[in-house]
Amino acid sequence: EAFISTVMLDGETSLKVRQSPSLCEVMAGKCAKDQAFEWQQVQSQPKEGDLFPSLPLRQQMMRFINGLKRPGVEFKFSAPTAVLSDVRGTLQPCGNQEAELVCPFSEDNFLPRGCVLRNTPFILAVAIYVGEDTKTRMNASTSIMKFSNMQVNLNNCVRGLLVCLFSVCLFATIIAFAAQGSLAARSEELIKDARNPIIRFFMFCVTFYHVVPMSLYVIYEMLKLVLAFQVNADKQMYDPVRDEMAKARTAEVMEEMGQVNFLFSDKTGTLTANEMVFARCHVGAQDMGEFRKTSEGEPGPGVVKTREMLLSGKSEDPLFKSLLNLFTCLAVCHSVQALEKESEDGKKRLTFNGMSPDEVALVQIADDVGMSFISRVRKTAGNTSDIIVRGPGTSQRNFTVLHELAFSSDRKRMSVIVKHKGSMWCITKGADSVMEGLLTEPFTEACAADLSTFSRQGLRTLIVGMRTIEQAEFDAWSAEYTSARNLIDDTKEDRMAEVGAQLEKDLKFIGVTAVEDRLQDGVPEAISTIKEAGIRLWVLTGDKTETAVDIAKSCRLFSDDTTMAYAVLAEDAKDAEDKLLKAHSMLDGKTDTGLVLDGQTLLHALANQECRKIIYELGVVSRSCICSRLSPMQKLELVKLVRQQNKMAITLAIG
């Protein structure tokens, strides 16, 4: 496996895991049969300080490449597209007739041009998209110049002056030649070339060009540079964490920063610090208490209580079984990598890295209570890997991850199919709105109450569930899933999601986790200032409505005196329109107002032109708005909606 950074492509700072296709494992096995010891050297890490593979390493890599060349490899892949995640194809040995050797590849096996290799000594790869077909080139476009309203008006004024200038010059030229017979012809000073009407026209243009304010453009650009310098030198915009001042990368629309009408902001990483800390959990029909560290830096009471219960080994205690199941699931169901590093006190400690801060927080708290994820070892290229979990105490357990069904904004859940001591389970964690329909039983009153409490505290909640899978069921599912992965047309993603969902049903409820994403410093004060300036602020997030509203109150987007209107959980377009109209009637004529929308309502409303107009009118009436449970595409559609309804509106989108 390899780790890459795509911060220059999509702005994400977390490392992403990439794996070699399973066919590589088959070929590696053939090479290993020839010289097992030398092949182990290929798979081992080079010594620290080695920038390039050693000579034996290179020789074994060449043996591997020659092993691929002998039968030859046949690649089939889809036509290039600009979407970074849209990678579909298969590879197999030339002349292959066995379905088992048809190996699909996807985004997990793909390194886009422009990514940076991290924590990986070397890779062997085949270039499939090159030149203008690479993702980077297909996403490259001519940068669109942004012009402020003042610049547009100035340009229009100058165009008008030019039209007047040319009109006057044309009129003067016509008059000059009309009078040529009586006056101009008797003038001995008349230049011979001036008898040409075109030259005479340009002579008048040179004479009257002073009406075009060229100096105005120069002064205007100089003022922009002064504004950019003031931003760069503003001590109030100094970041002490990075030790950096603000940097104005463009001065084209600088003067419009104070004319913004609508400000759209993401929540995670923009209002919040994207630093996840495990806060609470509901397990065994009870809330285990506070897991966050105390003000003195000591472990929270929930951590101490859980650790003691797990170490007690009271297998007959239902709470022990519930805690063991929950934290085992958290230590197994993830895509995090574990690294052992030496701390300042000289002791070796586990550190966890992953693409999602939420997952890292969940694995970290499992380690804190004594259920430590130790390592992940890929058994074969592809999806299968061995996970070692230590705990409770010093005991270790090995879990084989047979398949990983990754999280997506549409699925809103992640699953792993694991095998341990002959038994097989599907472990799933996801948003409560999705998971409730996948459980065998509805949430209990205690669970629903704790979910509501966690949401009101602004915590991000996940539901954990699992079920046993029979071998025959898994074999049939695996064959169908492999068939879906082998597709290279546009139906692949939908088909994989459909097949993956077949195992994610009839789950047994395990517990609820609640993670805190703290606000960045100064956010409440900044939002208060923005609202005082008369700017309408919309926060667009994928969190639960209750969580989003609580975050909005904590960052002063909503106050205790705010008149709030809700338009959520609409069942169809008519219901969405009715709820939007009701919200409009509640807010119309009020001063301090707030609006709450959700993705389900917007799903119906954005497809209806009348509803789109009402949404914009609500945005004008309300001082601030929270939109929860949104997909990335819905966030884009909301920004487009405002710009389409008001062509003169100046919008600012952040995050």
C-alpha cells in the first residue's frame, strides 16, 4: 500500500491510502516461489536515509516486471473524465479465461498526476492516462477574471466615452470635408495627407483623446494595491498558530469585501477546528459519562469507568459485554493506520493517522480505554488485511478484514466484513438517519433521549451496529460484489452501492458515539460582527439538524431572542412549499430572525421554481440560516440559487 497527499488537487490535508490491484499479489506469489528470501527484501522497508531502492531490491523488482511481461497484461479502463474519484477498469493476464484472474481497479488503486507520495519508499505503476487525458489537465481551465461592480461600471463609462469620442470625430470629419470646397480648399496650410478622410478622422481622435480618463485607471489600480497592502499588514488578521499574516492573493475584487450581501460558510474546518475529541457514548442502555479530559489534563470519568469495567473481565455482566462489543467495533471498523513513535518521556506510544479525523478520534478513545488497534497488515493486495487488537489487558485478537465498504456522502455509513475464529460479521457505523432503518429494532427511549441530548450539545453522533454473516451468504455476496466492481461503465458506483447495501441490514444495535468538533477561536465574535454589518450568513453542513442548531447558538449565529422558523422533513414538493410559506409568514416583519432548512426539504424544493423563489425571499427576510443534512451538490445549488435570483448580489462562499 502507499500513502499520497492530494492537497494541491482537492485541498484535503489528510493522507489517502492507495493499494495495489490483487493481480499484483498473484504475480508476486510467482516471484516469491522462485527466490523467497530475495522477494521478502522487496516487501521490506529500505533503511533510513536510503533515497532509492538498493541493488538487490531493484533486481527483484525487475524480476516482478518481467513476470508481468511474460504473459502480458490486458488493461480495460473507462474514457478519461475530470472527476477525480471516477476511475473504473479491469486488468487480467493476456489470454486469460478464468474469471478469478479478472482484477478490477478503482480510485483506491489510482495515483492522480499532481499527488505527492508520503511515507512510502517507492512504487511500481503503469501510466493509463497521460498528457491531456490526466485528471489534472482535464480539470485545468482558463482562469476567469473577476471584476467588481465598480470596475464594470467604470468600464461601461469608458466605453460610453469612446463611443462619444468616435461620434464627435466622425461628425468633425464629415463637416471638414463638407466645407472643403469653400474654405479648406483655399487654405495653403492644408496638409496633403489630411485630404484623406481616414487620416483626418484619426487626427481628430488625437485632438480630442483627452476625454478618455486614462489616469483614472492608473489611480484605480493603485488604490487596489493600497487595499491589498493594508490586508497584508493588518495585525488583527495575524495567525499565531502558523505565525503568518493574511495574504491578499488578488486585488481585483478587494473593494467588494465590504459590499457582500450573502456569506455562505461550511461548518467543519471553517467554523470548527476539525479537531475531533471523543466526548460521550451510549451503550448498554446508559450514558457512560464524560470522556473528555479534565481541566487538569486527567482522563475523563467515562474513560476511567470504562477501562475499569473492561479490565474487570466480568463476562456475566451485560455492561461488560456491551462495552467490549462497542470498543472492539471501534478498533476494527475504520481505515486508520497505526504508527509506534517514541514520546518525550522515552516511552513508545501508538499514534493514529487517517483520512477522517472522526475515525482517528474513535480509534484513539478505544486505545485510551484499553482496546488498542495495534497494526494493519495487508494479506493480499486489494481489500483483505489482518488487524491486530490488544485488549482488554494484554490479550491480543486477530481480525481478518475481508471487505471494506467505504463511507460516502450518499451512503452516510461505513462497513467492514471481518472474520475472527471462524465467525464472520458485518460491522457498520453511520448517521442515525440512515442507521435507524437498518437495525432490527427501533431506538429505545433511553437511546433516543441520549441522541437528542448529544445533538443539543453540538456533538457529532454515530450509530454502531453489527450482525453475523454465514459463509454461504458471504460467498454469494462476494461474487456479486466482484461482478459489480468489474464494471467499467457509468453504472458501476450505483451497482456497487446497491450490492454493498445487501449486507448492511438486520443489524444489532451496539451503541452510540458522540464526538466534539470544537469551534475555532474568535468565531462567535466574528459572526456577531458579520451580522452587525448587515451581511446575511448561511451555514451549510451535513450534520443533524439538532447538532447544527446547537452549533449555531454556540457561535452566536442564533441568539435567545432570535425568532426561528423551521422548514424540515418535507415529504414532497407540495409539503416543502407549504413549510417554506409558513416559515416566511413567521419571519416577515421581524428583525432578529433565523431560518433552519434540511437536505430532505431542499431535495424537493430545489426542483421547483416557485420554491426556489420562496427560499431566496426567506434568505432576504432572515438574518441568518442553518442548512443541515446537505450533500455537496445541494450546497452548490444553494449558492447558484441566490446568484440566479439576484444578479446584482455579491456572494462570498467559504470552505
